[in-house]
Amino acid sequence: MSDNEDFSEETLEHISKLALLDLSDEEKKKLAKELKDILNYFKKLNDLDTSEVKPMTHPIDGLKNVFREDIPWKSLSNEEALKNAKYTKDGYFKTSKVIKN
């Protein structure tokens, strides 16, 4: 996509389908402009000379993650996990379909 090229209708359709959005034509035009502006801004960042910039570190010096020892323990059996479920099938939780075609 060139700097002056808008998002194609196919690209917007694909993005909206992935995000499960039903966009109107007006919303598609607005989104296309906003996405183009965002990408053009990031393209400007590529023009910056960062050769003298040191890699970033965490802003708080001395901050460390605290990890606990990984100790395995007995978890719920399949029967215990499913005993309060309203619907089960073949040892699994049964739910309604949550993804559109």
C-alpha cells in the first residue's frame, strides 16, 4: 500500500470480518481514513535516526519479577469439574455455538 493509497474495500471487509464487525459504508470510509493516518504516522517514525539511542530498559531500576517455585498438586478430576455443569457431553462442558459463520 503506497502512502497516498486508501485501504481497499476488500481489506476493510476482511478486517471487519475478523473483528466480527458489521460496518456501514460511512463507518468503512471513516475507518479507512483513520487506519491510513495511523500507518502514515508509523511510516514517519521509520525516518528517525535512532543510531545514537540506547535500547530501552524498564523505567523502574531494580524492579524484578517475583517467581514462586512451581509445585504440582492434585487438581480436580474430570467428574469433579463437570459435576455442577448444567450440560455436558462425552466428558466435556457443552455450550451453545459462540462463533458466527
